Amino acid sequence: MGKDGHGYVRTYGKGFVPSNLWGTKSQVGNQKVLDEVKINSQVELQSLQERMQKEMEVKLKEQVKAMEAELLGNFKNVLT
């Protein structure tokens, strides 16, 4: 079959150039940057969600302890 000519994509016929299939170099570069940003933002979002979940758990535990203390105080008042 031989080597592809400059600006020619094998099996796609005449007039079809690599940029039609894969985009220009700048488009490919921009897409790579966009993909990296998407991945980084997803990782950051997941990290934030995990941190928020932990903080919510801590606050919930604090609220449960406060309610327990209040109930114990009320129970002691009832007994006396």
C-alpha cells in the first residue's frame, strides 16, 4: 500500500484530510486541555463532597449529643 501522502488519510478517499477526522492541532490541544479540566473539576468536586459529608456527620453527632444531654437533664428534673 505504501506510505500515506502528506495530508491524506488512507481508506477515506481523495479530499479527506487528517484535520477532517481528528481536527486541527490547536483543536486537539484545546480538547486535551478541556478533558484535563473536566477530570480535575470532577476530582475536586468529589473531594468537596466528601469533606462536606464528613463535616455534616460531625455536626449531626454534636446535635445528637446535645439532644441526649437535654433529654438526660429533663429526665433528671422529672425524677426529682
